Amino acid sequence: MYWKKLSPKKINDKLFGALANNINYRSNNILGVPGTYLDAEEFYDDAPFLKDAPFLSTLIANPNHIGCHTMGGESESIFGGTQAVERELIALIGEQMFRADENSIDGYVAPGGTEANIQAMWIYRNLYRKEYKATRDEILMIYSEDSHYSMPKGANILDIEQAIVPVDKKDRTWDLDALNTILDEAKANGKKYFIVICNCATTMYGSVDDIDSITTILDEKELNYKLHIDGAFGGYIYPFTNKESRYQFQNDKISSITIDGHKMLQSPYGTGIFLIRKGLMQYAKTEEANYVQGKDYTICGSRSGANAISVWMIMMIHGSEGWTYKMDTLIHRTDDICERLDALNIPYFRNPYINIVTIDANFISPELATKHMLVADKYEGERSWYKIVVMPHVKRGLIDRFFVDLEAEIERTK
Ligand SMILES: Cc1ncc(COP(=O)(O)O)c(C=O)c1O
């Protein structure tokens, strides 16, 4: 994995060049498009600082990246300059972070991880319908009980049946006996086509599903399945902290991956990223999107080109080495939390490559959790876990203050 760090000047030059390659609502003849620049009373485009601020300038110019621009066909010609940056971004993430072969990945910058996950389910459901004439009763979606709520949400929207695999309550791994039973029963009940989702990593525990043990079972049973990876949380950290990651496109079992910029990458909300092997995006084509040049392949439709720019900028200002260093720093801070919990004999779950520590709720008072804004596994009924997510703002001083309070609480209850 390697991409070179760029200087701020190089980044600005490239992005202002891209903007100049878009057709501009201010200076070109654009009569038929129901879009325009941001309100000029509030967001005036001659503010002096804008000449050094390509992201803000792109926000104000307001390019609409509707559609998918990696597929080689036609795209909205007005915004060709910034679409090219998005194309470069998808190739960069697919090929460098997730080791795809050159030109083998399609994708787009989605509103978030939720849409990217549902986009995958939508594509695979349509593929089974179109290529195999699958009926509703023949398709089953499978994921673990620790998965994000976008899975049941997507199954509900798309009317896909689902089976939820229980996990071991200590190490959060899939219960493979239960998976076997679910698959055998599903087959007996006429299920023929499977949409399987693995996590890298789960929202509450930061657990990373053991993808090989799961695909081995699916393969042994000779199932027709598509495997999507929910890397909304772990996508920007795991490939950098675990050099042996199986969550990559050289693993031919994987068809698509979700990652979120607006978590660890610190890009603005609206930067979920959807990556999929070429040849599959077409199953999400809306033929009726007649007014869109190149048609639409996404759930959301209109989306801001500025978001794609922001993700590209952040990746370029750090370079792969800078980003690896930054993610290692989060891991070291997380290690430190775990060592301190060990010293206090407090049980927790943690994947060593992920920056989440999930602490047994029996050892944390609700007052302490509220004071330090730990997040609970649930807010209705009894809580079992509280998590600390070591985001970039969680610095050593903040961690120290939590432990001062935790140790004082332990002293008081002795
Ligand atoms: C594992 C996982 N998947 C999906 C999502 C959904 O992401 P978004 O809120 O960007 O839609 C989240 C958000 O926390 C997540 O942690």
C-alpha cells in the first residue's frame, strides 16, 4: 500500500484545476439544470480566503455528482472536472487500501455507511432476481447479531428475508454451529441465494468477523452467495494496522466494501464510500433516470461533489505513511487504556487492530459513564457494556481524567 503525500500547494493546484474543468453556473450558459451555486448573499464567492480553500470553493460552486462516474460510460458533462477527482479517489481506495487489481473497482461517495451497505444489498437482490429469476422466498440475507442497524433497515426497505447469527459473548465471533444450522434450514426451506455481510469492525465492540471461517462454511455447502463487507467503522484503520488483513479485494470471496470517511478520516458528514467489483454496479441502474446523463446507479441521486474532494484532500495531505502513523497512534492510545484496565482487573473486549474498548458495565457506574460520555450497548433495559472509542480527539489527558475518576470510584466502593 502506498500513495505519496502531496504539498498543500499541489493539492490546491490540482483541485482548482478540477473546478476549472467543471462548467460554472456563474460564467457558462446553463439554462436547463435545476441546480446552482450556494446562496450568494451568505456564501459570496469573492471572499478573499476562498482562493486558498478548494474544499470551500467547491462547496460554493456546488457540483452535483449524481450518478456513478467510474464505469467508463457517459456522466453529467457539467461536472467532469470534479468527477475525475472522485474517480481517482475510488481507484486509490480500492487499489491501495484494499489491494484491488488496477481498474477493477467501481464506486461512489455515498451519504454514509448506511446507504453504502443498503446499496450492496440492493445490487445483490437485483442480481439474483435478474440473472436467476429468484423469487422473494429464495433470497436470504445473513449477518451477525453485532452488525449495524443498517442491515435490518436495508432488509426492511428491500423486503429481503434475514437470518441473524448469534455471536460468542466473550470473543464476539460468529457461532459457526448456529451458522451451519441456519444455512441447512434455509436450504431445506428453499433458499438458494445468499447475501452475506461481514464486519470490519462492529459498532459496539470493534470486533472483526473471521471472514475465512465464514466463507469456508459457505463454500463447503456450495452456496450461491455474495459477500459484502461493512467497514464503515474499521475501513480507515484496519488495513493500516493489520498488514495481514483478509479484508481486501485479493480475497476473491469479497464483492463489495463500505467504508466511512466521516469517522476516522475526519471528513465531513456525507462521505460514506461504496466500492464494488466491476460488473456488478449495473444491477442498480435506474433506466428511468432519463434526464441524468449516464443514468443513475445510486440510492441517493443528487450528492455533493465537494464531499469527494474533501476525502481526496485528507488522504493526500497525509500520504499512506502519514495515515499509517496516525492510525498507529490511535492504537497505542487504545493499548494504554487496555493496560490500565488490566491493572484494575476490569474486563473488556478489544480487537488489537481497532481503537474501541468495550468495558463490562458491571465495573462502571452510570454516573461515571455519563460524566465521560461512554456509549452503552443499549439505552432501554439493563446495560451490559460501555464503550470508549479512541477517536483523534481522545488525547492522553482525557484518558487520564477518566482513569482518575474510575480509580476514585473503585476506592470509594472498597
Ligand atoms: C459498523 C457500522 N456500519 C454502518 C454504520 C452507518 O454509518 P452512517 O452513520 O455513516 O450511515 C456505522 C455507523 O456508526 C457503523 O459503525
